Amino acid sequence: MNMLEINGLNVWFGTARDRVDAVKGATFDVAKGQSFGLVGESGSGKSTILRAITGLAPTWSGSIKVAGETVEHKRHKSFFKTVQMVFQDPYASLHPRHSVDQVLGETLHLHGFKDIDNRVVKLLDDVGLGQKFRFRYPHQLSGGQRQRVAIARALAPEPTLLLLDEPTSALDVSVQAEILNLLADLRAEHGLTYLMVSHDLSVVGHMCDRLAVMKDGEIVEIMDVAALQGMQAKHPYSRQLLEASV
Amino acid sequence: MSQTQTLRAWLLTDTPTSRRHAKLSAIYQGWLSFRSNTMAMIGLGILVLLVLVAAAAPILAPHDPFAQDLGNRLAPLWSDSHVFGTDSLGRDILSRLIYGARITLYIVGLVALIAPILGLLVGTVSGYVGGWVDVVLMRITDIFLAFPRLVLALAFVAALGAGIENAVLAISLTAWPPYARIARAETLTIRSSDYISAIQLQGAGALRIITKHIWPLCISSLIVRVTLDMAGIILAAAGLGFLGLGAQPPSPEWGAMISEGRRFILDHWWVATVPGLAIFTVSLAFNLLGDGLRDVLDPKAGE
């Protein structure tokens, strides 16, 4: 069964003469439990696809299906119980005046959970942050710790599909590996499906089962990670990308 | 000694153990950085003194501020039992100043409550909702901004009738548009940030996002702006008093006292100068406090 099916997705910004087509006719699907990567250079429309799925980019056409259900432009609250997103920059994705406890507590409250205290404790354990971090504010945390909090927030509603928007690109190398391992463990533990955006082919090779290569808003090639590791890209652009990253 | 040491350590910890602990610790750290600003502490000191004086006015005032003594009119500074002299009706100026502190605080307090809250409401809704709501609210703001402040306040007082409550209302109605502009500008930058996107992805509604996520970030810059505007508010209130549209005689409002003393300013300069100095001191204190608060409350400073 496919967790996510995207068919002929177009996303644009602005109107008439200022219109910019960020994504043109993207089509791919992600099976349940799979990890799918979107790679490409900056401005190729990778992140925009994630924003269109979550509704943060409101101007899109085409069809998006999550767990077999067609997604409408106006999303129902239950949608956010299935799909969650981790943002690129952990320095920008946490409210500067809210403590970790407030961030997680409010998220749980919004999703109608009752045993908030227990769940906050469990979420912090899940992402490898101890209880001593519970009442800290973002400025008292390092980048890696902040990203763990952001991951905990995304896991709070117990989603099945997690959208990862370059979750490690703002972190330094040693912390990157920790976060990637955490994400891999969480996927195995909770049976999550990942849609991961990255410009780093080695990260995608480590994390994903399949991947799509994007250029100028279009998907030029979809391949398996085995093909990536065997350097068997067909499209000239993906071959170029592969060679550049070796 | 060791007790205070541990309390200090408890407040400065990096690992708070409860919600209350985290809040208190954040407040204490703000206080520490505020305390290191000498000028701001001087401003705070003057204002605390003003509040104490206003509260203890009946005890501190040497005379009844309304008691006239026509035989002792316009007594000079340091004359018998009248440190700051007497005014044209022989009333003790020091006592009137002390009681006037109450009126000043009353005006400042009410305006500080009404204007920023109105501005915050209009500005954040306008900035967050956008579209035609933004256009309508901002054009209304523009209309209010287009009038010179004192002229608009004069028009309101003329329509509502003279008196201290109406002066407060008039000043508030003319003071809110700049706050709305600030709040809107801040909201526009906050609205597009990732943490607002993140809470939108949890299904939060506009009301929750505005009140719980945008307000806390706007309030600090508004508080700073209010303290910096306080001087202007005191002067506007004094100006209305001076024109006879604010506090009515015999109420010892500082602006009204200046206006009264103006008639003798060449021969008996202290009658107008002493309340003028009081306005100056309090305005300065608010400005110093505002500068210090800006350093503490600026959300970027915490990063």
C-alpha cells in the first residue's frame, strides 16, 4: 500500500507576470514504511513539494493522496495527526519564548491528548533528551538538541508520515550523524514512512530506499538507492550530480 | 549567606526542574542584566520613588494642597514652611506637586493600559490575517496618524467635555496608531517564520497563534515603546491641562499648575518652573527605564 501518492503536482508562487512555477508536474509515490529521498540543487523545488503536501504553500494543483485519501486544499485537523514535518533550521523552528515543555505540551494539547505530562516525558526519552532538558528554553540548547526537540514535536501526534526538510543541513558534521541515526532508529521503532529532502547524496544514500532527482522544478529521474550506489543514473543531470558528490 | 548563595544558584541553573522554576529563573536573569544598566536603574529608582510619594501623599504633604492663604500669595522658594513657595492663591506648591503625582500616575497608567493593548490587537490581527482586513485596519490607522496628535486630542476633549477621564481617553485614542504599526510590522516577520509554520501544522487556529505565539514576541517591543512614549504622554496630558482641557482647577495637575504660573513667569518664575521640573524628571526617568528595558526584553538579545 502506498502511504503517499503524488500525481502531476504543480506549485507556483505569485500571479500573472510575477508567477514562478516552483514545481512542475511532479509524480511519485512512497510505499508504507519506506524512506524516500528528494535530491537536487537549491531552488529545484524539493522543499516546496513538502510545503505543498502540508498546506504551507497554498497554491498548488494536481493530486496528493495520503494513506489512500485525497488531500483537499483546506486540510482537516485529522490530516496533521497523520502527516508531520521537521524543518530545516532548528534555530528558527522553535518559538524563542517557549520552553521545551511548552512546545511539546501545547502540541499534545492541540491533538487532544489527556496524559500530557507522561507523554512529554516519553517523547523526550524517545529522542534521546533527558528530563533535565524539559524546562529549558531554546537559547539554552545546542543546535542538535533543538533539532531533537523539533523531532519530538513532530512525533507528538503519533504520525505515520514524516516529512524531513533537510533536517541536518544546519548542524555540524558530528551532530548530523547523531540526528540521522536517531531518525533511522525512530523509523524502525515506530514504523514511520519518511519523505526526506536533502542536497547531500551521501545522507540520502544512508537514509533512503528510493530517491527522486529534481532539477528546475521537475523530477528528472526516480531510482533505487542500489542504483545510486552502483552509479547507474540514467539521466545526464543525475549522473553529473553523482559524479560531483563522489 | 549560604542561603542566598544557594537561592542564587537555584535561580541561575541551566537545568530547571519545574515550570515555575524555569519562569523564575528567566525573570531573574532578565533582572540581572537590567540591574547592570546604571542609567536604567536610576530611572527605575525615580519611578519607584514617584509611586511611593503618590501613595503616601497625605503623610508627606506638609499642607493641604487646596488650602488657600491669600495673605501669603506667591511666596518665594525656601520661605517659611513652604519649601517650593506658594502659588497665586497662596497654596503650598510642594503639597500640590505631591498630590499631583497621583494624577500623573493615574493618567500614565490608564493610557499605558489602553493605547498599547488597542494597538497590539489591531496590529497583530491586521498583520496575521492580511488581505482586506489588513487594508481596512491599516487605512483606519493611517487616518488617525494623519492628524496632529494634540489637535486630535483637543477635538476629542471638546466633543467629550473637559476633565481628566476624557483627557485620558483622548490621549489613548491618539496614541494607539504607532503601536498598531509596530505590532503589524513585527507580526509580518513573525508570521512567516518556521515556528509559526510548525504550530500551524499542529492544527492551531488563528486566535491561538495570535494570542499565544505572536503576542509574547510583540509585547516586549511594545513595552519598550510605551516607556519611551511615556514622556510624550505626560507632556500631552500636561498640554491639555495647560490649555484648560484636562484636569480642572483646583486639581493639582502638573500641566495645569504650569499654565497657572505662566501669568507670573517673569516676576515669580518658580510657580511654573517647579512643576515643569517635576514633569521633566519623570519623563526622563521613563526614558531611561525604556532604554534599559529594550536591552533586556529584545527577543534577539536572548539568542
